[in-house]
Amino acid sequence: MNPWTLLGLNDDADERAVKRQYAKLLKVTRPDDDPEAFQRLREAYERVLDWARNRADEDDEYPPAVAEGPALERSLKTAMPAHSPSDIVQPAQDADTLARQAARQLVEQTTAQNLTHQHRLAVEQGCDLLFQQRLLDRCLEVDSSDCDLLKAAIQELHWLTPWQSLRISADREIQLTQRLLDNQGVSLEHALTEGKERQFLAALQELTQQPWLASLERRDQLQRWVMFFLHNHKGWSAALFDRVCELFGWDDRKGVFPEPEFIWRHLVERCEKYAYIEHWQRLLAGGKTDSVEEKAARLVLQPGRKVDRLRLARYCNADVWIACERLCSTVNHRYPEMLEAFPEADLQSWRTLRVEPMNAAVWTWIGWMLFTALFMIPNEMMKGPLDGVKAAVMLLMYPLFMTGLCLFAMRVWRPVCLAIEEADEWISDLLLPEWLHWPASQALLVRHGVPLVLIGVILHSQGPAAQLCYSLLMVAWVFLSPYRHPQVYAPIREAVKTFLHVNARKIFLSIVVIAAFAIYASLNPPITKPAPAHHSEQTAQALPGQLDCSSEQAMELMDKECRNAVLPERCADYSREQKISQCWRLRTRLQRELGIQATQGQ
């Protein structure tokens, strides 16, 4: 497009009008909105400004339009008197006109291959400077695409160097430098597109060593051009930008960077974005989940299977969730384009995995307390009367003792588990079904199965009832475990935590009072009143004597006691050994009661 038309100016506009119009258009054509339009506007401005400044010495590339056709004939007839052809005297051509014609003819026939020959002819015909001027005009034409001719002219005629013979204005030097840089930009863009950053940097370093970039003004122009080039192209990394800054000595902290500043700020922000993306890409490429950021990257940017996320979330602490929140906030508010680099990213699903870590000691204690309440206490009640003090002491002490024993055993067992962890995980994935080897708890065949089986074998010695109770508790743990349903237990845990935080002092004092009372009651048992005389008096009188519990008389007394019991069907099927055992228990208890009564009587 005609640069005058692009700027909206007439071709006779002066320098002041050109600058005023450019400033007006610059407000609506910004490089960050449309870099290509801004580049065209800048080139048009530089060319028009050059024509406006050199209108007196140089021919304009776009002269004012002249009348054509009938209008031109009428203007010529009006301006020139009527004469016959014989009356018109043709002026003789002077040396300057001949030199201009020769230079024009030579330039029209010049190519990159015969430039040296054409220049020699121009020197011989005395039109060297006119030849170079015409050649420069040809190279700076808007529609000129002969880059090889321009390169040959720079090399042969030493333009833009101290050895050039043609005097080139400052504005034309800027245009010529811009044309050369744009030509070099094709190879640089190709290197960026293919991701060859080393090749790009090498070509840029070679460009800085060109002789036509030796002057300070053109080096400044080169730096501005490189800044705009990076701004208009994507695909470069933060490391490449750092190397470019090192090459030109750019330093944002010292304020050393090319103008305009807002383009530089955009480059710095983009560099920070690229560095941020590359940082998370390196974390994912490592394939590790040791650090906090590696876990956050795996949960947010590359979630993968839900099984893997649940297993990873089990070992995440508060720092990991904070890192996930910070990463999502940065992506949403600063770098939304980051999602293009991570198409599998999910910024919300990780929140459902966020649960507080479980305390294994607490749940172990709860399990043994349930075992005590469901088996130990009923088993003691089956053996004989059980007072409340003994039951409370058993309910408090037995779970604590077993919990401590289990924690000590697991501490000893842990080094062995860590040594065979990989093999254990492989065997567990191979043998355990999915409903048992659930992802959240990450149950392992050796690490968890061996201790559970060992405890079951130990409890089997207590009888089938103990084994059944333990098995039922383990099944309930498999299906109702808080590791398997963390979101269901989360509000309950929060409520319990709040209650314990608010009433911690009261709960502690209550436990102290109950423990003190239990200890006192165990040391000073209450005095029991003698039972009213009824059918058991005969048994009470017979047992403390010399009665043999294995005799038939003792068996008859046990049968009679069973018939008069509250639940006779419970003891009706007792074997002889059970009756003997019951006889000894009753005999021992009655002897103790009689001894207490005798002591009180004295």
C-alpha cells in the first residue's frame, strides 16, 4: 500500500504534519494489539518522513498524480502556443542527462550476479554515484523482493560502512538497515519454528558481527528490531531470552533495555510465563513425587488415574494443598495460556482429595476398644458376675495396652516393609482385588496382611468367639474405613476436633476423676450384703465344706442350681467338666464372702 495512503496524508505534507499524523494513528494501532499493523505503520512513517525531509534533493518514489488522457492534452494545449513541428527546437542533452539515462539503464539490467560488472561500467561511464543512487531506490522499493541484490550491493558497494562512496541520508540508512534485518528475520523465524534455539542464537550472534551494524545508531536499531521480533513471534524459551539479554547487555534491574518500554515489559512478562511453564514441565518430566511442587504438579497438571491420585493424596500434607491452590490461582489469573501446554490439567478435582491425615494410633485404639466391649467384657460376664468397676478398668486399660503393643510391633516391622516396598506393591496389585486393595488406604499384602493375620492367630487361642469378633471388625474396617471414604468422615472429624478443642479441659478432668475412682474402687471393693436365704443356701452350705466338686453330689447341686437360675437353658447343656469348673468358681467365691462376713463379725 502507498505509505501516504496508509498514513492518510497528501504527498505534499511536510515533516511536522507527518509526525502529528503518526502520533494520532499510534493511539489506535498498538503493537500489543496488532503487531503486523504497527510494523506497517512504522515502516510507512519512516519512509514518508524521509521523503518529506529530502523532497528538495531527491525524487519521490510516489510523486503527485498527474492528469492523464484528454485532460493532459487539454492542459498541454492551453500551456503551449500553437507551433508547427518545424518551429519547435529540441534542446541538446547535457552530460548530466546522459549520465542519468546511462545510470537508469544500467540499474534496470543489474542483478545480484552481474552487479560487479554493472558497477564497473558505471564507473567507466562516469555515473557511479547516480548508479548507486538508482540502485538504492530500487532496493528500497515497497514491492521489491530482490533480497539477493540488496545483499550483493551491501557487500560490493560497502553501504552502511565508513568505506561507502554514496552519501545516504540518516532516514534512508534506517530504511536500508530495516530491510536487511527483515531479510535476516526469515531465517531466524525458521529456526524458532523448528525449535532450534542454538541455531537461532548462533545466527543472531553472526548478525551482530556484520560490518553494516558497526555504528552505534544501527546497533540500537538492531536491538529494537530483535525486541520487536521476539514480541511478534512465539516458541522461544526463557533460557533463550536470557541468552539474548546477555548478548546485548540488557538488564531490567539496571534499567538497560531498548525502547519502547511497554514492549520490553511484555517481553519480561512473557519470559516469566515461559520460565514458569518450563519449571512445571521439568517437574512432570522427572516422574518423581518427592517434593511438594512435584506432588502439586502431579495432582493438578497431570492427574492421571483416580487410583494414583488417591494414593498420592494420602501422603500429602498442608504444604502440598497450599501449593496446589497457589498453582491454580496463578494459572487462572496470570497465565491462562498455560492450559495449552498442559491439556490434561484439572484445576478442581484435586479439591475432593484434600482430607486431613489419619492418626493410626487413634484408630488402632478405637478398634481394640470395640474388641474389648464386644468380646472381652461379655466373655468375663460369662465366666461369672462382673462388677462395673472391673469392666471400666478393663475398658480403659486393655485398649491402651494393646494399642501401645501394636505401635511398637509396627515400628519394628516398618524397616522390613520399606525394604520390600516395591515387591509388596507389585504383589498386592497382582493378588488383591480392587475392592480390597482400594486406592485411598493403599492396603498392601505383606505390610498390612502379615500383622493382621498374626494378631488373628494370637486371638484364636482365646476361642472361636474372639476369632469371629476380630474377623467382623476387620471386615467392617475394610468397607467403612475412613481411608476409603474420607469425604464422609471429614465433617465428623471436624465436629469431633472442634468439640475436643472447646472441651479439652473438661474431658481431661473427667478422665482423671473416672480413673481415680476406678483405682480407689479396685483397692477398696464395696461390701456386699448377704443374699436372702432361698434355694441356694444348701449350695452355699455344701460347697465351702469338704465337698468334692468332682463327686456326684456336687453334680446334683450344680443341676439344681441351674434349674433355679434365671436362664436355665444356658447351663442345661453344660458338660461335666464345665460343671466342675462352675463348682470351683462358686466354691471359691462363697468362701471369700464367708471370710469377709467372719471378719466383720469379729
